[in-house]
Amino acid sequence: MKYSKATNYALHAMLSLANKTEKTSIGVQSLATELSVSTTYLSKILAKLVKEGLVLSSSGAQGGYSLAANKNDVSFLDVIQAIEGKASLFECDPQHGEHCLVHQVMLEAETEMERQLKQKRIIDVAYQIK
Amino acid sequence: MKYSKATNYALHAMLSLANKTEKTSIGVQSLATELSVSTTYLSKILAKLVKEGLVLSSSGAQGGYSLAANKNDVSFLDVIQAIEGKASLFECDPQHGEHCLVHQVMLEAETEMERQLKQKRIIDVAYQIK
DNA sequence: GGAACTGTACTCGGATACTATGTGTCCGAGTAGTTCTGG
DNA sequence: CCAGAACTACTCGGACACATAGTATCCGAGTACAGTTCC
């Protein structure tokens, strides 16, 4: 069990976007070279972030990506779930049902981690880098 | 990112073993039918638990598996790490190094979850089932 | 001079290929009890 | 009776097959802006 590299790229990309205060959007290319990924792969990752409304994309010349407006409170958890999905980390056999004790313990620990990730905002961390 | 089914099987197997107070070891077969897995696959999982010292195995006739003696304080984390490995869930590119802020945030959340899983002992949960 | 055309720099999204890992099976080998056999 | 051989019920662990998901690339299509052409 590991977080995918895509999550890593997504988080770093978000930090980069957060630090560009200019209104102009940033091309995938500059982000890709910054993160050492191919542009095509990175655009796939960013597409997920767009789909979740965390990032805006504008096509055409001078196009690119930018942080969604009014989204200053985006947390780490938001980005992670946009990439990894919102499914639970642990799933028992459906025959056990919700009252499986193992399931309960695991879910409890998982929500604890999510709580931690939810209170960490992208902007706050981006500010530390700047 | 998800926990593997093997982890699920391992946890449930540990609970079953913890509930058999008898000194006699339990065969893989009875455990396997109980968990609805094949004996061969389950034995592979149990082998990892043996390797980590959480479980004892005795071969030959009347052989089987049993909880390791003096291991009443086995936690959920112990079992999970025996199966999934002890590597960190999140890994940045080595070029970022340890001082990558993303890395730090993720690690912080991860250790929080581990702390939670560490204080949950197998026996305590097994007792609730019994 | 302005409307239409062309070129260019981008993103979008589907199709595809490769790789790693998780899941599961098969089978030979080893081990320890149990039963059988021969003196 | 009893020691040793044969048998049986197990685990152990390597090798293999399969499924799934992550990683990554390629390419055609669409879009917006800038410059050019032509009347």
C-alpha cells in the first residue's frame, strides 16, 4: 500500500500554482519541467484536479492552468482524494458487514489521518516555500 | 491506494488465533474455510506473520499455527506492517530530500494513523468478539 | 480598414503499451505423529 | 512386545499464472489568440 506518484505530482503542482499570484495561467510545459514529468502525463493528473474543481484550465494560446478562484482553503486531503478517489482504504468482505470489528478499527485510524490532512491547507505550505 | 486483501485476511486470522485459548495449534485448513480463502494462499500470508514472530508454526501431523507466546500485546500496526511492509506510505523524489514540505506533511499524517493503530491490540478486539 | 483566412500555441481526451504488484494455484520437499510389520 | 519401516496429515517455500492498477506515451481533435491576406 502506497500513495501513487500521481498524488505526489498533484501536490507539488498545486503548491507551484499557489505560489504564482499572477492571474495568468501557467502552461503544463513549465510545470512539467519543474516537476520532471512528461507534459502529457501531468496533464492527465491536472485533468482530475480540474474535474474536482480545484483547478481551472483555459485552452488555446496563452492557456494553461490556475488555481480555482475562491479556493484558498483547499486542503491536502482534497488534492489526495481528487487523485486517489474517496473510497475507504480498508474494505472487509461484504459478508462481514459494517459491524465487523476489524473494519471499525481500521476506519477509525483512517479518519484520524484524514482529519490531519484536512487541516493542512495548500496555501499555508506554499507560503512557507515562497 | 488501498490496503491489500492479505492484510484483511491476516487481521482476521490473528483474531481467530487469539480466541483459541487451547495450546494446540490450529491447521491452515480450518482457518482457510473460516475466512473463505484457499489454504495455500493463506499459508503464504501466515508465513509472513511467522517471519515477524507474531505467530508460531509447527509442522507435521497435528501441526498448525498458534499465537506466539508472550505476544499478548500485538497491535494492529504490527500485523499490518508484517504484511504491507514498514516502508512509508508516501515517498517524494529523492532529489527533494527530507526537507520537502509535502513529504513532512504527509509523514506527519501517516504517523498519526500509525499511533492510532499501535494502541489497538489484537487481544482486546478478539475479546469483544468472543 | 476590416472581415475572412491561416498559423500557432495551447489543452483535451481516447487509445495504447509497459510495468509493478497483488492475488491465487500447483507441486515437490520436509517433518512429525500414527500405524503396520517382522523378528 | 517392540524396533524400525511405511503411511499419513500436515506445513514450508519456490515457481508459476493471472488480474488489476499505476505509469507513461502517442496522436488526433478542439480552442483561442495573433498575424496575414485580400477585397
